[in-house]
Amino acid sequence: MRHGKAGKKFGRTPSHRKAMFRNMVTSLLKHERIVTTEVKAKEIGRLTEKMITLGKRGDLHARRQAVAFIRSNEVVKRLFSEYAQRYASREGGYTRVLKLEPRAGDNAPMALVELVDRPITESKEKKESKPKKESKAQSTKTKEKKEDAIKAEKKESKPKKASVKKTAEKEDAEAKPKKKSAAKKEKTKEKE
């Protein structure tokens, strides 16, 4: 019987299992949320809570234990500064596991593991891609402004074309002798 042996084996050797957990806990503390299988998520949550407890303790021995487990020195610094302050008043329950849809390939139950009380911030890309909602009055005004701008551009472009035609006609008239223009006037009078 497995008395006093907590945790799943995941069909891996102990060294592989430990390396996997170290990587996943480091990723969770770095990104504050990750998606993985449901069983792994529960194990990662358990180990992450131990690391945050070390961060709250804050002494030298706790820091050395965290450095021995977590793969990134930047994440360790963040653990002992940011996370220790964030969870100072909370006694456990630093992670949350939310179930997701099964994975498409093998139908494995998936879950989202995230740290609780994390600040909600939207990335700059999402802010830029989201168009601001306008009221109907504002949207009609903006449409009118766009239409006015298009009309103004058309008006500006038309006189340029007309001026080009007029200058071309003037050049043609100057090149032609005046007698022909008088002859044309006579012909038009006869037709009338």
C-alpha cells in the first residue's frame, strides 16, 4: 500500500516527473496562468502554493529552497517581492483550477491553473484592436465627417482636371491660326 506517498506518478520516472513539475510551476509563477491537463493542474497548484508560502516566509533558508526548485532567478525575485506582498493576508488557497473543454487530439480533460487575486490587465494589442463603442449620434457625426472629407477631396481633384483641360485648350487655340476660329464662327451662324 502507498501510505504517506502523496501525488500521482504520471507514468514518468521520478527525475522526469520532478523536472516537469519544476518547469510548470516556474511557468505558472511567471505567466500567472497556464493551461494543462486536469490532473497535472491539481499537482501544480499544490506545489505552487508551497512556493508562495516560502515566498511569504521570506527568510534565507526559504529563498534557498525556492531557488533549488524554481528554474528562473527572475521568478524567484518576483515570488519574494510581489507575490509575498499580494498574498500576505491570505492563508493558503493561492491557486485556482478551472476545468476547460477536453483536448481535441486525445480527449484529455483540460484545466486552467491561475493565481488568485491577480491584477486584470489587457495587453496593448487587445486595446488597440478593440474599436471604441460610439453612440449613434457620434457614429453619424463621424460618418458625416468622412463623407465631407471625401467630397472635399473630389472637389479639389475636379478643378485640377478642369484646369488641365483649360490649359490644354488654350495651348491648342494659341497654336491654331485665328482665321480658322473665325471660319468656325461663320459655319455655326449658317447652321443656325
